[in-house]
Amino acid sequence: MAPNLPVHLCIFLTLSCVDSCFIPASIQATVPQTVQIGHVIAKVDVDQCDTITLHFTTSDPDFTVQHDGTIVTVAITMVPANGRTFSVQFQDPNGQKREINVYLVQNSSKVLKDGLLKRSKRRWSPLPFNIIENHVPPFPKDIDLIASDSSATRSVYYTISGPGVTEEPVGVFSVVMETGMLRVNKVVDRERTPQFVFQARVFDRYTNQETDLPLPITVNVDDVNDNAPTFTGLLQFTVLEQSKAGTMVGMVNATDIDERGTDHTKIRYSLLSGTNLFYINPETGVISTKTDTLDREVNDNYLVTVEIRDMNGALNGLFNTATATIVLGDINDNPPTFTKTSYDVKVKENQGEGLILRIPIEDKDLVKTPNWNTEFVIQKGNENGNFRIERDPKTNEGLIYLIKPLDYEKTKNLKLEVLARNQAELSGTKAQWMSIPVDVSVVDEDEGPEFTAPTVLFTVKENTPNDTLIGTYIAIDPETKSSAGIKYYKVSDPASWIKVDESTGQLKIANNIDRESHFVTNGVYNVTMKAVDASLKTGTGTVIIQVEDVNDHVPVIPSKDLVVCEKDGGEMGSVLVVAEDKDRAPFAAPFSFKLGEEHDGRWAVKRLNDTAGMLEHTKELPNGLYTVPLMVKDLQGFGKTQTVTVRICRCRNGACLAYQNSTSLGVWAILAMLLALCLLLLLCIFFAFICVTKNEKMELEDMGDSGGILLKSNIEAPGDAVDSNLIIVPASGIDSSVKGSMIDVGWVGAKNSGMIGGLGAQQNLLQESGGVIVTDMETGFSGQYESSQCVGQYGSGQYGGGQYGGGNMTFDHTRFMKFNDSAAWHTWQTNGLFLQQKLAYLGTREEGRYADDIIHAYGFEGVGSPAGSVGCCSDQGNQEDLDFLNTLGPKFKTLAEPYRLRRPCLHTSSGTTGYLRISCLIWVPSSPLGFHPESNGPVER
């Protein structure tokens, strides 16, 4: 570098045209190797820019940019030999972020012998270079020479590197190494890369040593008008109909990507259609109206063609066209109109609520908007509120409703006037809201009677005597205006205080009226009446009875148990006495309090307020209960003496201590205790009776003929299935081998057999000619039990002809069985006595003991049993062949089933008579005596 060159500031601006505010893309400055604080590096030209909107920032904290664009150092900075680079960022007036690259080049200086610095001269050519985008081939094309002063004394060659050379986009630029000619090798698009910054270096051809400092090379790409403007945003606008001329419709937005600030991006707007109605500003693109006659009801939208052209609209400028849609907004310039000039409608009198008329409407304004929605108003004829009108939200029709019945006798015709208006006010028109007449005719109907007034008021004093007339409430026929033939009845009379004369409608007192009754509300009692005419049509009315109060209640003291707390120091205690009166003023409070005539002089009372008095004792009284008579009177002096009970005691929290800690028994508690004692006494008596009667011996009585029948054993009364004619008396005799037999015991006489078999009847024994005749013997019995049946097994011996032989008794076919001698009779007596004594004996023993000693008796149940005779059955000897039992028939099997596993009974036979006695006594479990599960004998239950 040449020495002793002055310090200079180089600012390179690459511009094809100058704009009002143009800021360069790069700045190159030469600075000393050591830059001091406050050193001015360069200044950005911002004189024609809005400095308020510009805000500069640097990427290197050692530098800052002042408001006027001056770049200064804020710290001591060293610049290396190869230079230093940083950037300045800012936002341009269009809101886009931009960047300025600042290149610092070290100033080469030499120190003279006298100590002064001498500036050396740079050896590089001027920079930057400009090229044109979209340059036509052929390539490469020369741009300019890059020359270094070192080339004058040395043989050098040049190299370049960086964006556009060795970095993307690669290969755009190249350099002729020997001459330093910079070339462009291909087409460049400014819209993609408006500037290239790369580095050039120079080397000695022989030593390859760098002979000069590296130099940043800046190549600016000049713009050509190669891009037509384009539309941005929607091209749809809205303006109200009938708007004034010059009203803004909307703004067309467009952009051009060519270089800003040149004619290449200066757009001009124009309309190609719709110019008779609309106008567009050529510079701003704002569309406005040219007339005030736009009518939405005629045409609700317009399509206009818009052209945008750059080069400020020059013919050689590039352009684009598009269609913009302009929609006319609706205003309420059309009032609703009726389709007819008037309406007639008929309504029956007393008709219930409902729709009676629909009124169609037409409106040219936009449907379903406040300009179209109609509101209806009945301006005249509805003073009594019989009608209501509203809008049908779907059809926009007017709907007239009847809400109160019409009376033909009062009004035969009504003329309504209905007004129709929109929800929005009229605008842009001189038209007015329209109305229409509606003629309503009332059709006469035969209706029921009507009371002279819907409600009637009568005033009655309480306790008025019965049958007192309080008033008359009548109805009339609306057609005849007469009350003839109308009957009157009560519909509601909760307390049954009123009676109604059916023919005249007179109201009389039926029962005592009490104002204090819960049926009376605020002194008012209501009765609902019904009137019925000859055609059974009805009408209703309400009778309101105002019940006047009388002084029929005295003041009472609701709480008559009072407590006076004992006080120390001889101070007398007191208690509050509160009274109530069901009557109302002036028959109630204020009350007067005084002691009754029978007071003992130890108490005093004074009035505290209108409803309360203070009772206190005037002398020291011991703790205890006291009765005090009090006279309480109302404002009219009506009252009575009432007795209150006052307890004087030591208190805690207002309650007697003794009263708190003890509980007295009431009357019901004492009665409950007495009842419990009585029940306990009865229970003791019952257990004592059981204990006394537990060990009594059971005595079974027999008349000697109880063994011949089977009775129901689950009752303790005579069996209802027993026929006395079926009772038979077996022959006398008993086997002496039976354990415990008591043959020698004497007969005790005729006994009742109810305890054994359940028979309540006394058996009749007739002694005749030295024998006994037993009655009730079936005549066909002998034929069924012939002696031949027992010849083989029971024909002789002990049971054949001995004690049970036919010689001892005869069978009379006249239904009598006769004992022929006293021995047989004695034997029969012995058997009965044995059973009686044996059973009594067993009753005293433990359950199941001596069960084997029981004589079991099987009786005969009826005549002609399909089971046949069981007279051949015997337990003589050790006979175990019991197969014959399987042939005895169903009745016998039913009888024997419960005892299938038990030991056989002892049987005795009458031998030649064909009579069989089975000496087993059967007791079923549900009878007073039952079987023990392990024995065949009866046991005590």
C-alpha cells in the first residue's frame, strides 16, 4: 500500500434512481488499526428519511448508530490486517427489516524517523460494480478490472471467493487471474439476489505470497421491469344503496416485486367497466360511487373490471386485471304493505283464547333483517284488551289472537285498526307506515246465567246467630235479562258457615262464624256460588265475607308455670308474665294486670308493656311452690282471673338447680309401674299353679267298653267320628302272663271313658238274668266274625274255650251281647280296672319306663271293613309268623304303619264268637299321651 495517504471515509451507494429515502446496502470505511472511543466510522444519509420511524441497531457491541445515522465506536477497537465486518439493522418506512453491511479496512501507515506517521496509498481500484439483471446472453460478460498497485512492481494473479463465486449461488462471477477482469457468467435475478459481496485477493505469481490486503467486492444488480403488479386481498366490497356520490366503496390493493422507488413499481389503477356508477382513484386504488341512485331492490350487486399497470400507467408498463364485486347494502326504504285493503272476521261470544285472523304482509327489503321484519300494533278498537297481535317469525304475517271472551249482549261489533311497521326506521324514502281496518263481528250464543257481579262483598260480625240473612246474590240470563228459573248452589264453603236459598239466592248464617278460625284469612272468608238455568248452563260467582271481630276471647297466660330465682341480700325476685288474646284491636292489647281477689298479700304485679307484666313477691318467701291468682283484662276490660304457679328456687342460668337435678314421676309413669307389678303378680300365680299340678296322677276311667273303638287322638274331646253303635265289649279274661297284671283288683263301677279314648258318653250296662247286656252291637257283626275263622289257631285252649270261650258269652243278633255268668262279667271289670290303674301308675314315672307293660287295644272302626277279620291274629306263644298281616287290607296297613318297627301287641280272642280283642293301647304323638320313640307304651307328655 502507498504510505502517507490521508484517512478517508468511503461510502458507496448503489442506486439506479434516487428515492426520497434511500439507504445503501453496504458501507466501506478505512480506519486505523487501533480505533479510539468516539471515532466516527461513517454516516448513513438519512436526511430525507423519517428519523422517528428509523431505529438502528448494530451486531457489534463496539459500535453504535446515532439518530442522524452517524456510526461511532463506543470502545477501543482493534482492526486486523484482513479487515473487520459488522452489520447495522433497521426497519424501512414500509415496515420491512433491512440490513447495512459495514466493512472496515485497516489504514496502512509508516512511522518516520521523526516519529510522525505517514499514510500509505491504497493499491485497489474503485468499488462497487453494477450489473443488470436478466442480461441477455452470450456469457461470460466483462464487468470491470480489479487492479492492485502491487501489480506495478510484481507479477501477480487474482482470486475471488464468497457468495456468487464459491458459495450459493455458485459460479455467477469469475475473475481472469492474470488481468483481474471480473466477469458475470449467467443471468442474475435481482428479485432473488439484489447484491453480491465477495472478497478479492492478489498473490505474487512466483512466491504465491499475498501482495496486498484482501478487498471486499460489492456488485449491485440493477433492476429491469420484468414483473407485472399483482392484486392482494379480496376484491369484494359493500356500499349502502342510495349512498351519496363520492361515498367510498372500497380500496384495491396491489404490489410489484421490482425495485422499490422506481417506475417499475409505481402502479396506476383504472376501471374498465362500471365507470358510469363507480370511480377509482388511479394512485390509491380507492373505489367510490359516482351517483346516488343505486337501488338494491333493482340490482343488489355490480361486477366491475379493475386494471393495475406499473411504469405509472405508461403504455409500456406491465399490467394485470381482475373483477371486483360491489354488493349494495339494504336500507329500510320500503315500508311493509298489506295485500288487502280491509279484513272481516266473525267470533262467537264466549269463545276461548285462540287465533282468529292472519294478515299477510309484503316488504321489498332484505328478508330476515330488521328492515323486513314487521311489527304489528292494534291502534284502535282494543281498549278492553280482548285481542293480542304478534308476528309469525317464518312468514312475517300478523296474527290476531282473542284473549278475552266477547259478550254479544254488550258488544256486537268491534272495529280494529292494525298498523304495520318494521323493526328499523324508514330511511331514504318519504313513505309512511300503513294501517288497515279489521271488522270483528260477534256471533250470538246461548250462554249460561251471569251473576250481577263477579264478586260481592258482605260484612258479617262473628258469632252472628244462625239463620241471619246477610245478603242476596243473584244471576240473570244474558239473553232475557231475567232471573226466573235460575237455581243457586254452593260450590265451595270450607267451614259450612253459609246456606243458600236455592230459588232466591239469599245467603244466611248456617253455623257460628269465628274470625279466629283457620278458614279466615286476614278477616276474609270466601264462598263460591253457582247459578244454573233451565238448560243446565251454569255461571259462577264469589261471595267475599268480611268477618268483623267481636270481643269473644279473654286474654290468657299461655305459660302458667313460672320460676322466680332466689336472690341474695334480701332482694325480692320477680318473673315476667306474658298474656295473649286471639281478638284484634280494639279487643286485645294493651292488657291490664292485677292480683286476683283471693291473693294472700305476699305478691304484687305491675304492667311492663302492652302484653306483659312483672310479678314479684313483696315478702321474703322460702323456696317452694306458690299459686298466685292474676286478673288479666283487655282494652275493653274483658278478662278473667287465672292462677299461675310460681316456683321460688336457687337458679343457675335461669333454671332451678333442684328442678334440673331431679325428675318427678307423672301420672302415666305411676300407672305404667302399677301395670308392670300386676303382670308380675299374674306370672307368679301361673307358675305356682303349674308347680302344684305338675305331679298329679293321671286317672283313666273306663266303663269296660272303651277298648272297642279307635278315636282321633289330636283332640281332647269326644271324637266326632265315633258312632256309639260300633262300640263292642270283648269277652272277659286276661292272660296271667302279662307283666304287672292286676286281676284281683275290684271294679269301681261305671266310669267315664273320656280320658282313655276320648268318649264323652256314658256307656250303658244292663244287668239282666244274672248277666250283662251291652248295647249298640251291630247286627251284622256275628256274620262277619264267625267262630269258624278261629278254629285252627284260636279254637281251644286258653283263648279258645277258656276265659274267652263261647261258653262265657252269647251273641244276640238283636244287637245285644250278653254275659252269661258273673265270672265273665268280673273278668271284664278286671280288664278295665287294670287299664285304669296301669295308666295312672305309668303317669307317675319317667318317660318311657315300663313301656313294655302297656296293654295295647286295637278297636274296630265300622262294619264291613274291606280288610276283613283280624280275629285270627294272636300273640300266643312265640308266634312270629306275621305274613298274614300283609293280607288284611289298606285300613289295617294304615293303622300298623307307624308301628312297623315296634314289638307286636298282646291279642286276645273271644273264640267261638268271632270277636277279636287286641290288647294294645295306641296313643298318637299329638294326643295328651304320646309314644316314646323307643318303646311301645304310652308316656306322660
